[in-house]
Amino acid sequence: MERPGEKLKRIREKLHLTYRDVEKASQVIAARRRNDEFAVALSRLADIEHKGTVPTIFRLYTLSAIYRLDLWEMLGWYGVPVDSLAADVFETPLRDTHLVDTQPHATIPVPQPTEAEFDPSRTTFLNLLVKRWGRAGLGLLSGLDLRGHRYGILGTDDWSMYPLLHPGSLVLIDERRRRVVASGWTSELDRPIYFLETRDGYRCGWFSSGSGRLIYQPHPASSQPPEIFQTADVDMIGQVTGVAMRLEKRLPPFRS
């Protein structure tokens, strides 16, 4: 199996670049970035190619630019499983609710239409299809054009919207819907849920607005009191338009 250094050497030679060419080009990048860490000296490049020396993130960036390579693919050469980033995010739960910024390169298993055909209008036991699933970006999770969307994860201790949203739920946030809607729903299932950034963290739930204030309203069953924020002190991320959550038998602390 070709080592990362050998790959870099082969690509450098294919581009007809000498060690000196790479060193000079790296110095230009270092000067532009005003950081000498981006420079790749002759001896360092030789060590990377022949001795298996792992380049720093700055030098990896430089080599990516000079060789016209994808930086994330290069990380994979050195054993960094970038495709598993989303999976590792979900397997390392946090107590507090937070945003997730792994969309561009992180992947998760999703059904491939040509291999795992099923009728989405019918209830299906997907475990039977899991062995035929492929991998795709998080942006394909809902099958929609997700430009302007972000993801958030409710903290494992966040029971504020229980039982509608369970702790640990993954939510899809539409950043284009930041204006709090005051009416138009007929039940709690229809009422818009929003994701808000505050000075001390994030809130996910119902909101009402007026007089320069936002009132955060948790689900009544959560037994948590409302909170009032000045609109100048917070950032409305957007409206929650999708959710994926596990239905576990764990009881909320106020019912245990």
C-alpha cells in the first residue's frame, strides 16, 4: 500500500516540481498568510516523502494548495477518518444543547435508491436494508436542498421540549426562517419551534416576541419556567424544520 509520503512524491514529480520549487511556493503562501508555519523547507519535505514524517496542519494546507489536492482527502491519507466525523459527533453526546457544523464533509449512512428501493409512504423496517446502505453528506439527510440550513443537537440534559423533542435529538434548522411567527397553528404539534443562541448557550423551543424581547417558552410538561431575553443580546439561528430522535425509556428527572 502506497504511503502518504510516497503519494506526495509521486504527485510532485507528476507536476514536474523540484524540492526547491515547492519550498519557494510554500514561502509565498507563508508570506501571504503571515505565518512561517506554512513554509515547507527542503529537509522537511524530504522527511515527509521518505521518512514518513507527518506534516503539521499548516504544511498539509500548503502542500494541498501547491499540489492542487483536496485537504480533507489528504487528512484521510494520514488516518484521520473525516468521513466518520458526523458519526463520532453523535456518539459523543454533550449535556448542553448546541449547533453542529460538520455538514460540508461529514457523512452518514443513507439508502441508495438503486440498491435499497422502498416506498417512503409506507412504514418500513429499515434494519433489513442497512447492509445495502451507502454513505452521503449530512446535507442529503432529508432529501432536500439544504442550503441555508444547519444542524443542532439537544443536550442529553435538555428536557425543555419533552415529550415533543427528546434529549439528544438531532434537529434541522432553516436559517432563512428567523422571524418568530405569532399565530397560525392549531395545536402544539403545529407551533413553530426555534433555535436560539444566547450568551450562555442555546435554547430550542417555542418563542414569542414583542417590545424588543424574546420570550422562551419550554413545553409545559417539562416543568421548566419561561425565560425572557433582550433581542439585542441573542441570535435567532432559525426555525426547526426536521428532527431525528431516539425513543428511549429514560425518564426525565422531574418524573423519576
